[in-house]
Amino acid sequence: MENTKIPYKIYLDESEIPTQWYNVRADMKNKPAPLLNPATLKPMTAEELYPVFCKELVAQELNDTDAYIDIPQEIQDFYKMYRPSPLIRAYFLEKALGTPAKIYYKFEGNNTSGSHKLNSAIAQAYYAKKQGLKGVTTETGAGQWGTALSMACSYFGLDCKVYMVKVSYEQKPFRREVMRTYGASVTPSPSTDTAVGRKILKEHPGTTGSLGCAISEAVEVATSTEGYRYVLGSVLNQVLLHQSVIGLEAKKALDKYNVKPDIIIGCAGGGSNLGGLISPFVGEKLRGEADYRIIAVEPASCPSLTRGKFAYDFCDTGKVCPLSKMYTLGSGFIPSANHAGGLRYHGMSSTLSQLYHDGLMEATSVEQTSVFAAAEQFARVEGILPAPESSHAIRVAINEALKCKETGEEKTILFGLTGTGYFDMLAYEKFNDGLMSDYIPTDEELQKGFDGLPNVPEN
Amino acid sequence: MENTKIPYKIYLDESEIPTQWYNVRADMKNKPAPLLNPATLKPMTAEELYPVFCKELVAQELNDTDAYIDIPQEIQDFYKMYRPSPLIRAYFLEKALGTPAKIYYKFEGNNTSGSHKLNSAIAQAYYAKKQGLKGVTTETGAGQWGTALSMACSYFGLDCKVYMVKVSYEQKPFRREVMRTYGASVTPSPSTDTAVGRKILKEHPGTTGSLGCAISEAVEVATSTEGYRYVLGSVLNQVLLHQSVIGLEAKKALDKYNVKPDIIIGCAGGGSNLGGLISPFVGEKLRGEADYRIIAVEPASCPSLTRGKFAYDFCDTGKVCPLSKMYTLGSGFIPSANHAGGLRYHGMSSTLSQLYHDGLMEATSVEQTSVFAAAEQFARVEGILPAPESSHAIRVAINEALKCKETGEEKTILFGLTGTGYFDMLAYEKFNDGLMSDYIPTDEELQKGFDGLPNVPEN
């Protein structure tokens, strides 16, 4: 190993954990489009959102003017349980690739939720507690969000009802059990608990569920149960706001060593991790202070940015949620059963969608066998078994590093390693046994999703 | 949370990772008894051990005079991948218990092996590589050791053959898959690959295996295959030597804040984690420089220290290994199927056995339902889902902290949190469903194990 001043792992001090979130919308000239009421097609007011979301979270959702928002002390305290997260210089990977590129990754998997999801879960649970609620409802796909929320609710003594996509519920019994260990109730979705679940089951008997469908159920339960609200782990502006701690810490760690990344890479499902990681860097870009190449990576099987439409769409299958303007494959699009459950969502954060639309961010898609090949290579040299979702970013980071090897360029690459893959070993088994396949939807299949887009006249 | 100068997590700098292992035997007046050749009942010579173990590891095994042994640069490099590990002040747990005690734990689970086992795996793989071997064989029970070894072998390009206790192989397919992801071959034990496996299968058809049995198979394959040696993840002196990095780091972190523990607690199966954690503290005790109360915690179902005999015994079921003088339940003792696979071993490190015999360490045993209750309590407030093995130490740490609550004493407690429980969710499920039971062997059952002890005359 070369002798260098930059350590393998850069840990900030506890005193350097951010005390304010950064709200990138404040610096955007073209603001993300507002949520619309599906009945009136008018922007949702705060009052209209209160039955679904906690009041302070609604305020954060609608706030596109304040660049910094204070993190309450109780959340700062909880962050100390698992933050700051390390920024790791991938010396081992660089050596294995023989690349002149300098690779860094921000590792958010060293907590029991196994991912970055805890950053927003604790914030949302805090505001629910502060509002005097009994509990919250949510959906979970891959399970990281549900796990994170169960941990956060356990900490504040809130009830936590999780609707888990049925295929994940069955394939990931251990995920379910972690949530139960933290006191959450976990129901496979679609269920017969809700009107929307019963309707979906009737229309699609034998369905293994989807995120969009689980969202509909969780929202129905929240809005029909006294003292409950709904919380969501991605897509929303408030989530990207909370997740900005990832980028703020990463930037502070890099700044300490005067390192400026040339390329910033993150996987993108609903956008929570990518949005959080890039926020402060995009802020500099928006303010004309610096330039960065930013790449969103999505699965070829669920390509909302690279093949979707920029349009108003429902956030959920049951069409009970507000309309959001975003890159979308249509709320009726059911992605093939790939192994990155966290990236199987038909839409994309409206903030990221706007940044992409405005050319401030690139997007690319990758196929899952190449993703698992990168995951295995990474695990063997860096010693961390990555989640399938995170491995999408690894794939592209390796690709970019190999390009540097060809050209001899010493680019600095930063990517987000959102989580660990301990609960994804069925997918790894499939890959190890050579049984994993790729799937790319045809244009005709995508058209079916687009045909279901709601008709919203341009302003 | 109280405002204090001691952070939640104390991370040493990379430059503070130990560059020498500490060999506690050098400071022991009563040295651990030597390994005996079972045929001659004479101490094993280095030459007799070479067919089984790598040469440099044999030298470390037999070295009871050098207090410090240099850590080769290649191992130091690898340590940087996941070390230093954090020393965590359990502020959240202290608050939940309402205890005046100050609780610290050294967390070794933040790496893909999920435990401290990697500390010795990388050392043993390094010496195998240095000796020009093709590969190594080993056994694994709970799976942490096998995972750690597969990671280490992958790093050095060594072949890795793991014999996994059959019940674990079946109950923990994901563990197996992690090892395969790192390129290891994994065989359920007993298998028909080996003479000893076939013999055991014939005598005990339908057996679900044991650590002692898997050791016999791994040793047979190593000694009968060109270019292979056997490696073991616990019990041996060399393993305790490598694991001393745990205690050295913990002590350095505490020293930075002038903290001196009153009580040091660790779980004890074969003794690798406990021996590593306590080594530098016991060294001070042996040299008369300080005093510490040290507590080994074992499962009530496999109580080698608290109910075993201090005698020469076989290390394995097949009786192919040398004899070791240790606290043992007899190599024929089959512990009940408790959920802490890493603690289901009939014997105990000869070094720890000697320290216990000489009154330098206490031991206690706990039942598994109380262990899982402690695990769940800990997970909910500290945010780390502990391995069942580690939770034995948590149980006793909480008990001691609650005693302080009664007496008002502000004792400082340090315990070892050896690993995470992500692959133990079947056990958690049993606990969550109220289906977990306790088992304590009767004196008659223990006597059967003692009846099988070899007849070794006292010197």
C-alpha cells in the first residue's frame, strides 16, 4: 500500500456532525413542481397534507426558500448513535483495478438498519412524537426503510405499522424479524386489512405486491386511524432534506484533505440517498462556485430517469396520494423481479427529476448481473458486502475508474455506499450459482405504463 | 443526553492501530500447560505440529516468553480495512437502565465477517501465503470464523475449504453464501469426504454435527492434501495472541480519557474474544500494576469453566488433535442446540483455563432466554443488533450495572461486543414468538462427558 497522508477511513469528530440540514431547493432557480391534489389538480396546501403527514414535516416538504434548517437536539443526539459515518478511500479497490483514479465512498451501512434510511426515519419519528401521535404507518420494499423506522419508533416509544411488499416479506423473513425485534408490526402487502389492498387483490389475485401498492395501504391506515400519520422513506423533499447529512459529512471530510471530487455517483430508486449525497455539491454548482459531474445510476429493469417521462403522476398504485411531477414509468408499471428492491419504484424524487431535467445531473442504467459482478469484486477487495442497490453505484464507479486507467487521468470519484447486503444473500446465491438473468423492458411494455399517466394540463 | 467530554464513540487514529501483538503468556508465572502428543503423552514439538499448522504459527503457539510480537506490515495494511474498531460509551443503555455505572463496549462487528474473527483469520492466512501454501482448511460453527477466513483467503488468493457444522449449514444458508461470495468451498459436517466423517456418520446416523467433529474433518483434509494446512479460529494460543489487538485498542482508547475499568466482561466459547480483550489488562494484573475484576460468561447449556474439569482432553471429537490441558466438559459432550453456536464448544483456551485456575479471572453462566432479553433491550437503545454469543456479555454487563443502581456505585464496566446478529434472526424469531427454552445439563449428563476424558498421569 502506498504511504499517504489520507487515511483509509476519514472519521469526523462527533462535534462535526451537521447541526443543520441543507435544503437544495432554496438554491434551485427552477423549483421542483408542487404536489397536486388529484381531485382539483391544484397545488396541495399544508392543510390538505396534515391528515397524511406530521405538521412540521409538511412545512419542510413545502419549504423551498430556507437553505438551512436546524436539526433538533433530540435528533442530533440519536445521530451520535451511528454517525458520523466513515468516508472511505478505496485504496484496495484502486490497487485491484490498477487505476490512477482516486476513489472515495461514503459508507452508510454501519448501523442495524443496514442503510442510510435511519437518517430520515429518526427525523420523521421525532416530529411524530413531538406532535403527540400514537404511531406511524409506512411501506417497505427491500426492508431497510422499515427496519430504520422500527428502530426510530422504538427509540421514541411510537407504534410502528409496516406494510411490506409481499415478495420481500416472503424472501426476507430475517428482515421482518429485525423489525419485530424493534417492536414493529409487519404485514405483507397487499393485505386484506385495507380497502385498497382488497381491491388490488381482487384485480390481481396472486400478486406479489409492489412499493406503490404498499404505499396505498399504509396511507389508508394512517388516514383512517386516530393518532397515526404516514411516513415515507424516499421520494419526498423532506426525505432529501434529512439525507443531506450524508453529503454534508462527505464534503466536510473531503474538504479537510483539500480533495475535490470530479465525479459523484449514487444509485437512484426514489432518490433519497443520491439526493442527500449530492445536495451540498449541487448547491455549489447552482451557486456557480464549483462544478461536478453527477451520475444517477438506476437498474435497466426500472429506468425512470433514462427512459421515463417527465410528467405529473401518482406516487402510488392505489392513486390515493397527491400527484408529483417527476420522471416516471407510470404508477401502473410493475418492474420485473430484480434483486434491488430499493430501486423498484416507478417514479423519482421531484427535486432530482428537476435537476436532471435542467442538465445538472446525468443518469445511466445498468443490468443486474454486471451489478453483482461489481458487488462481488468490491466485497473481495474492500471487505464490505454491499447491498444490491448500492452496487449499482459501485458498478459505475468501477467503470469510470477503468476509463481513467485507459486515459491515464487521475480523476477523483466519490460514490455513495448506501448499505450492506446481509439480507440479500438469496440474490447473491443466484449470482454465485450462475442463475441470475437480466431483464430490460421493451418500448411497448413501457408504453403501457405511460398510457396510465393522469391527464394534467400544463400550467 | 448529558454533556460530557467522552464521545459516544472513541475512534483511534489509523496510526494508533497496534503494530505488535501482546503475548500474555510471557507475563504468566504459571504458564499454560503444553499440548501433548496423544500417542506418547509427551509435549508436542514444533516438528510434530508442522504437518498441521503453518511454521510461523507453530512458533507463535509455542512462544511463552516474548511479550510482544511484531505484526507484519501486510497484516497491518489489512487491519486498516476495518480497524481501529470503535470503543463505544453506552450512554443510551446507561440512561435506559438508570444506572450510575459507566458502561463501555468494544465493538468488533463492523466488518463483513460480523465479528472479531477477522483479526486472527488475516494473520493465519498471511502466514499460510508466506509459506507458499495452496490453501487452508477449517471448521465453522456459527459461521463467523468461516466467513472471516474466506475473506482473508480471498485477499491473499488462497483456497479455503470450510467444514460447517451441519445444523448451522442448514439453518444459516446466508452465512454459507457469504463464504461462497468470497470464493470458499463450504461442506456440511460430518461429510462423507473424510474417514473420520464417515466413521461419525456410521456411529451417529442423522447427527447434525458439532464443532469438535468438523475440526476432525478439517484436520484430516489438511494433513492429507498437498500444500494445505489447518487453521483454527479459537482456543489456540496463537489466536489469543492475534486477538490481543482488541484489548490493546480498547486500553489505548480508555487511557486517552484516563478511564480505568473496574469490571471487564466477555463471552467465552473457545476464548478467542475474551482472551484478546483482557490480555493487556491481565498483563497489568500479573505484573502487579493494576487490578481488574474479569468475568468470563458462558452459556448454562455448555458450562466448561463453571462446571467443567481442569484436565487434559482432546480438542476434537475424532481425537485426531493434540491433547490440551483446559477446563473441559469432555470431547464427547454434545451441548444442547442453543442459539449461540460460537459458544458450543466442550473446552476452553488453555491460557484462559490457567488464568481461571489461578484466580485471575471469574466465570459465570447465563441461560439463553435471559441472554436474548438482554440482546433485545440492548438493540433497542444502542441501535446495534448483537450476536447471541456477544449477548452473553451484555446480559452480565447489564446485571452488574443494575447492581450499581442498587448500591449507587459508579463503577466502570467494559465489555466486548464481538459481533452482530444479522444471521441469527431464526433465533430472534424464536425469542420474539416466545418459543425459546432454556436447558441446563444435569450432573449425570456432565459425568458422561467426564467419563470420556483421556487418562493422562500428572507430571
